[in-house]
Amino acid sequence: MTRKLTITVSDEVYEGLHRRIGRRRISRFIEDLARAQLTPRSLAEEYAEAARDEEAERAAHEWIEDGVDDCLPDENFLDWPGHPSR
């Protein structure tokens, strides 16, 4: 089953689609793009994609490492109730 969908694009996009994709092929082109975004991927594929994003990985590592010393003060927890004595 197919459905008709009306979308609005700028003149520039419209002209580019006609030039590059060609008449009577635009619907298929857009459907293929949308389908690729909607197809469920495995968790492993999602993690692999995230790992390839070096800038995000660097930012995450920075965020994790930079905040460690600021979060917890140096305390002696020996007198806390329930602290195991060794």
C-alpha cells in the first residue's frame, strides 16, 4: 500500500532534486532516505556508530575525567555507620 504525501521544500532543493535525481524518481529517492532512518538497528550497530564519532568520544572522556576530582571531597569514611572495618 502506498500513500500520497505533500511536502514543502525550498526552490533550491526542488531544482537540485530535479537536476540530480531526475523527474519521476524523486519519490523513490526520498522514500529510500526516510526508510534508512526508520529501520531499527541493533544495539551493537548503535554503539559502533557512536564510537566512530571521535569528537563526541573525546568530549565524553573529558567530561568524565575532568569532573571526578570536583565531585567528591577527600574524606575519611572510616567512622561512617556500616563502613567495613579491615
